[in-house]
Amino acid sequence: MVAGRFRFFDARVLRTRRLGPTLTRITFGGPQLAGFASGGRDQSFSLFLPHPGQDAPLLPDRTGDGWHRAWRALPEAERAVLRSYTVRAQRRDPDEVDVDFALHGTGPDDPPGAAGPASHWAAHAAPGDRAVLLGPAFADNRSVGFRPPPGTDWVLLAADETALPALGGILEHLPADTVVRAWIEVPHPSDIQDLPHGPGSEIVWLVREPGAAGSPLTEALESAALPGGTPYAWLAGEASAVRALRRHLVREVGVDRTRVTFSGYWRRGASEEQLRSERAAAAAS
Ligand SMILES: Cc1cc2nc3c(=O)[nH]c(=O)nc-3n(C[C@H](O)[C@H](O)[C@H](O)COP(=O)(O)OP(=O)(O)OC[C@H]3O[C@@H](n4cnc5c(N)ncnc54)[C@H](O)[C@@H]3O)c2cc1C
């Protein structure tokens, strides 16, 4: 059993659709998804994937509380790959969940092995492929981060391509008249998407220079004219870019730190396993 409001859901790939050079949408289905209950916005969940050559992700008995310890005890090369993703959309009748994967290291010029396992899986996913989602069984759950406090006059959003699905979910959730300023960084001009937004929203797309080490987000925000009133900021993407953005907003712009929700979705040079281990070690010390 998984504590609280989360459960394991077996799923299969129903279809895939390329959204642009970087993003691919994978639609999951299966009878168990009838119990999956996304809270919308930036709803995240844990995704278990098979390694190349495996028919299904290898997980230990998931009925007990000790599944995580048992999963870690399995050989790394065999146990399911565990990564965090966002619910881009959920539909009923039939039960379907869309997840948008940012592909990295999968291009024709990338050396073999350049892609992380999740990116590699997504690039090759085909209908019928199996995955397991550890996600919400209740829409009200703690894996939704976007929570503007009372007194918010306007919303600032900043994301790279990994957080674009979450940003899309947030825009869909907000009332059409919300004042929103959004900055989105993508690797390629053809990654720019139509996003749902009301008349109060302004979306700025930033295309990263090929091979650029840094993010253009901070520079764009530094030169932006921001609306008056009390903001709520939601920032997600590469960890050091997100940290720099948060620092700028709190120190230079004077945004109250309690009004900034920020999340490093990935860190250059570190796999998600490494990030999870670091977090676990920090929590234990
Ligand atoms: C709450 C949350 C929600 C997320 N939602 C999404 C989502 O909806 N869609 C999505 O695409 N990602 C999302 N991510 C990010 C995703 O989990 C990471 O990008 C993850 O590292 C991908 O796993 P991987 O196996 O491909 O690479 P890993 O094995 O984790 O990493 C291998 C190497 O690739 C690098 N790397 C990882 N991601 C990228 C990238 N995008 N570009 C360039 N290099 C990279 C790492 O720094 C590392 O050096 C989310 C992360 C979090 C924490």
C-alpha cells in the first residue's frame, strides 16, 4: 500500500504524437486509470519504466509499505527506472493520461548513450508498451505545487521545456481574467506551442541558443516591466536556472519569498537517481 493519497497504476501506451523537435506526447491508458485522479495544474507523479529489452518495469511487491526499500534493493540495471513527470491532461471515457516528454540526447547527431533512460524510452515508445504510474488517487494531493496564496493580484510563471507541460496545465486551470506573465524557454523555434490562455495573459517564448550553457530566463525577467500589485511566482526547470530566477525575484524585485513556488525539475550533469539520493541523504542527516 502507498501511504495517503497515492497509488500504483498499471498502464500501457495508447499512442504517441510528436509536438515539436523536443517534445513528444505519450497517451497512457488502461482500466486501472479509472482510479487515477489528477488535481490538474502542475500535478506530478512518479513514472516507472522498463529498461531496453524488458517487457515491463520491474517492481517488487507493491502491496506493503516497504516497496521503496525493496525496489532499491533490486539490481540497478534491472529495477524499473523511476522518474518524475507531469500530467499534461487527463480524460474520462475512456480513461487516458497525456504526458509530454522533453527528449534530450536522442537526436541523430547525439552519441549513443547520450539520452537518459526516460528520454530514450519516450523516443522509442510505441502503442502497447507498459509503464507503471505512482500517482494521485485523490485530486486533492500534495503533488500539486501551484497554490497562489490569498491576496494574489497577478501570477508570474517561468519554465523550460520540462516544465512546459506543467505551465500548460496551470494556464488551463486559471480563470480567463487572471493577469499572467509567463516566460517559457525551449531549445527550438518549432517547440513553440499554442497554449490556452485568457485575455489577461502574456506569454513570452525564448529560444535557447544552440549549445548555450545558461538559461535566457533570468535575463528576460531582468529587463521585463512587471505589473503592479502583489504577485505569486511559480518557477520550474533546470535547477540552477530556477535558483537564479528565484534569487532575482526575491532580492532584486522584492517578491516575498513565501510567494514563490520553485522546483528544480532536473540538474545539468546529474540523473534523477542522483538527485533523489542527495535529497534522501540530506533528509537523513
Ligand atoms: C516534479 C517534476 C515534474 C517533471 N515533469 C516533467 C515533464 O512533464 N516532462 C519532462 O520532460 N520532464 C519532466 N521533469 C523532468 C524529468 O524528470 C527529468 O528531465 C529527468 O531527469 C529525465 O530523466 P532521464 O532518464 O531522461 O534523464 P536522467 O537519467 O535523469 O539524466 C541523465 C542526464 O541527462 C540530463 N538531463 C535530464 N533532463 C534533461 C533535459 N530535459 N535536457 C537536457 N539534459 C537533461 C541530466 O542532467 C543528466 O546529466 C519533471 C521533474 C520533476 C521533479
